[in-house]
Amino acid sequence: MTIDEILAEARARLDRVGPAGARALQETGALIVDIRPSADRAAEGEIPGSVPVERIRLEWRLDPAGTHRLPGVHADRPVVVVCNEGYASSLAAADLLRLGLRATDLDGGFRAWVAAGLPTRPGPTPAVP
């Protein structure tokens, strides 16, 4: 398979949301997880209320049955994964579906959030260890 095929397969499993949809989900209790590197978050900012989790730790920190999960993570809580432009987040969200989470990603990523005029905060917030 090519990466384009893998991405298409991942996205076929997701109900992706745009910036307004991600904001609405956040306002009703969804967890926004920012998987961008700290350098990107420092340069561009972050979504207020989001939790930065490095991609390498994502599954461990969001496994609803795991002993290393973040507080408040459970199978019924929606999760919206955010990257720069919405590519890596699609792959990550598809992995979270396999863990039993109600996961999706932000179509267009953080840059679409900014382009929509939604609020940001300076970054980086330290990633969850």
C-alpha cells in the first residue's frame, strides 16, 4: 500500500470535523489532542483547552483501559486529534478508533482552525509525559 492509500483507508473510518465542528465538540466536552511537535506549537500557537500529547505516546496516554491514560479519558468521551494540516491526525485518529475511542480529527488541522478565526493561545504547553 502507498501512504495515500493508507490515508484514504484511515479517513474512510472517520467522521472528520472542520474547525467549527471541532469547537462545538470541545464545548460539549470533547478532548482536543494536539500531536504537533513543540516547535510547531511554539511557532504557531495552540488551541485553548487542548492537550498536547506527542505522537509517540498517543496510544498509551489515550487507551481507555490503560494504566497510563490521561485523566478523563474514557471510551464515551469524544476525542479530536489535531496536527498541522490534517494528515498525521487522520492516521492517529484511526489508531485511536482501534482502541475503542470515539475519535476523529480536525480536517485541515491547526492551520484551518486559525484560518477560521478561532481562538489560539501562545505555545508551547509542555506535552503530557
